[in-house]
Amino acid sequence: MEYRMLRSKGHLAVWERRTNKMIKVSVLYPNEEGKKFDTEYYFKKHIPMIQQKLGRACKHLAVEQGLAGAEPGSQAAYLIMFHLYFDSVEAFQTAFGPHAQAIMGDIPNYTDIQPTIQISEVKI
């Protein structure tokens, strides 16, 4: 049985039972010294291109920009964390496969960082 939180207030949370599973594809760009990352290109060109190519198969996406680590004054572990949500691994593969070369080929236009990619099942 899977649930998602609808809203929370303090320690009180309202949960909804999920009837369908989702997967999340995370693309994580480590915060490595001496590496480049052109956020303007990424947000104005790369993300819209991905949205156009993946179309309705991508149910939701989120981009997070790291600010800091847990310790005061420490750097964030990741510069950018990009998350895409799909109904299934198969839905992701079907949408991504035909455009993989264009999407992956665009990476050098904004960064020289090798991203870490993970596919996860969303539980809550």
C-alpha cells in the first residue's frame, strides 16, 4: 500500500493512499571544484528541450539548486538535482530512448560535470 502526503501542519500530516506507482529519474550534478555549470543555458535551453521531447510521458519535473551542506559554511553536495516523474520505467524508456542522443549530446553545452543518474520507485 502506498501513500502520498496531501498537506501538513506542524506534526500533523494528511496522507492519501496512492493507487498507482510512479518512478523518479534523478540526474544529480556533483559540486566539484573547478567544474563549470551554465545555469542560464540549463534553465532556458536544456530543460525546455527535455520537456518538449519527453512530452506528456513526463508527469512532473523538479529542479533543485544546492545552497549549502548540513554543516554551517559547507558546500552543497550537488549543484543541481533534476527529477523527472513517470508512470513506469517502461514509460520513461519509451519517451527517452528516441531522444537520448540529443538530450545527452546537449550536456557539454552547459557543463563538464559527469552527472549521476538514478531511477527510483516513489513510495510516498
